[in-house]
Amino acid sequence: MSKHHNDDDSIKKLLSEMPQIKDDRSFEEYYEQISKEINKNSIQTKKKKGWLLPILTSAAALFLFVIIGLQFINSDETTDGVFQLSEDNENETEDKPTDQGDEDMEMAESNHIDDGDEESSPNIEESEVEEEVEVEKESEQDEANTMNSLDTRVLTEDQANEQDTNYITYTESEPESQFFIPLTYMLPSEEDPHVFFNESEQFVGQIDEFNQQFYQNMTFVGMNHESEPVIQVEEDNFQGAATEMYLFEALRFFETLGYESVELQDQEGESLDLPHAGSIEEYTFKEQKALYKLYQSNTGDSYWGKKYLEQNTTIIDALNELKNEEEFGPIEPPIPGDINFEIIEQGELLEVILESELELGNNLSTQRMIESILLTAKTFGFREVQFLNIEMDSVGPYDLTNPIEVPKYINVR
């Protein structure tokens, strides 16, 4: 702001602080009175020096100017005050509705928030309950899905026929050579499964702890005139009782393909001559009594292992043996020791009545018990097993309300 403007403001301030003078006399009356006084003084002071007259005239004019100026200043201040008051009133009038509106808006929002909190609180609790129920349902569904595929490495013939694929089964032994372990693999339906007898290393060779050397000493050479597989054997590598057993177990590759027998010959095409079995031209597959327990591999995988039994062993003896520990190796009994059985044999149907104080659940342990009984019963000539006195309708993929078909393929990979 300029200095001139500051001076004007200062003058106005000083003038505004002076007392107000109210005088109704007009300008002409002031002028006439002043003129009379001047003339009077002029007559009385004729003898005085002439320079007094100009001074008095100037003083009178200045006084007149001050009086008139005060009137104008008071008038301006009054007008400014009126205008300022009017503007303030207008601003207050405009601000009050706005402020009131803002307050109303804030109160409304606050009430809405409070109401929302009150309304949302049950909704949040309800949502949390729904989420917990949903999680519980998902958990139950996951458990059900898991049970439907719980290490279920066995397939019945009917289940296998539902799939457009072929199955081949190699047989190996665990390091102690006490249990034979069948290993089943799936092939595309267009593949010829017979030729894979000569490709065992491609499959079984991936499992280090299993010995697949049996197949290295045998070769599938084709079919004979009776449509039986012909196997050529290096007989020098099968000169003991144990190795002869390995030979016959390996030949079960063709049993799972549906053959009842295979033709055997030496490398010259003659009949096979073995120390214990003697001269053999054809080997016919026979079901031998056996039990199945779980073998735990070095990698943590579980496999059903087969152990042959004496031919005079009864089915109840075999089922009870499933509860016993083995003296060697990582072999697990699939049935708890405090479970007892009663059985009823009805032709190819075996009824198993469970007696136990344990509460059996829909879990892997119960499923393994069911599968071990099915696999063992198969070697005794049974084709179906009915489980009784069990407080469940199903375990994993098994319907316990009806007889269950025994598996055909074992340790499906």
C-alpha cells in the first residue's frame, strides 16, 4: 500500500476520533458572520499593520474547511458502517443456513453411520458364521475328496473296464525277498501291452529299491498257434528255488492281461528245464493263498506286498495274521490288534463280521483294513466280501452296505 494512502487513512482516523459537532447553521450564515467580524476588526484596527487581514482570512477559511470536512467524514463513516453492517448481515444470513446445513448433514451422516454400525454388526457376525460354515463344508468336502482317492491303489475289473486304457502289472520283491510287490501301470488303449513285458526297466527301473533283474533274463517273442504268449527264458539264471519263484511271479504279467497260461522255452526254442520244477513247456497260473500287508518304501510310498501262506491256512487264520507285526523290514500290519472277526463263507462270497471296541472312522486306516481283507480273500478264491457290524455306510470309495468286489489290479501307479 502507498505512503499517500497510509497518510489519508491516518488523517481519517484522527478526524474520526474528534468529538462530533452538530451545527444547523448554513454556509452563508457562517460566511456573513465571519465577514462582519472581519469588517468590525478592520475598523477597530485601521491603525494596525495591513498584514493581519490576510492571516485572519486564511484562519477563517481553514476553520470553515475543518467544520465542513468533519460533517462529510461523519457522513461517510455512517454510510460505510451502514453498508458494512448490511454486508455482515447478508454474510451471516448466507452462512447460517450453510453452517446449519453442514451440521445437519454431519448429524445425518453420523446417524447413518451409527445406524449402519448397528445394522452391519449383525451382518458381520452373520457373515463370519457363514464363512465358518463354508470353510467347514469345504473342509468336509476336501476330506471326502481325499477319502475318495486315499492311496486307493487298487482297482476291480469293473472299475478298470470303465476306463479306456490298458493295464500292465510287473512283480518285484522288497530287499528282504519276503514279500512280492505287484506294480500296475496304465497304458493308452491303442498300445499293445504284450511288448511292454520287455520294457520293464522303463517302469520298474525308476524304483531303486526294487530288483527288476528277473525281466532282464526273459523275453516275450510272440504268440503260439493257441494264441498263448511265448516267453524265452535264460534258464542259467534261474537255478534255485527262490529264483524259480521269481520267474513264475514275473510271468503273472500275462495273467493280468487275461491269459490262463503261457508257453516257456529256452534260448534254443526247446522246453525249459529247471532244477526244482523240472521240464516245463507251459506254465498255468494258479491262485495261491497269500496275505497282503503294507510295505513302506524308502521314499515314503506305501505298497501292498504279498506273502504266500501254507495251503492248509484258513481264511480266518489269514485275517488274524494281518494284525501281526513282521520280524523284518518296513512292513506294517493293516489291521489293529484289538479287532476280531467272525466269518461266514457262502461260496464266492465271504461275510466278515467285525468285533471291536474301537470306533472305526472314515479314514485311511479303516480303508487299508478293508483293502487288506479284500486282497487276502481273493487269494482264497472269494470274489466278493460283505462287511457286517460296522457303523458306517462307506469308507473312501467303498460302499459297505453291499458286497464289495475284490480288486484285480494292485498298486496302480
